[in-house]
Amino acid sequence: MAKEIITYTEAFSELQQIVQEMENADISVDELSDKSKRCTMLIKLCKDQQKKTEAEIAKIMQTESW
């Protein structure tokens, strides 16, 4: 199975959409498990991207003279 390529912005937007569906009770019990798993994957993607970006910024800050 190929790894899905999705940007941080797309993942965050999808998370917002799923949360809104949950808040509005627009998700059936049958869909809830799949949506919860998808949210877990999207949250991990967002956290990983944030950590990567923070590390890149820290590296730049160490090498740049201000």
C-alpha cells in the first residue's frame, strides 16, 4: 500500500471538517470508527510536520548570524 501524500494544510482542514461533522452529529456510528482512525493518522502527520519544521528553523537560527 502506497503512503498517502497530504500536506499539513490539507490534513488540518480535513481534521476540522471531521470535528465539525462530529459536533453536528453528521457521522453515523458505523462511520465513527473509521473517522477516528483517520483523525489519529492526520494528527500524527500534523505533529510530525510541526516537529520537522521546528527542527529546520532551529538549525537555521543556529547557522545564521543575526
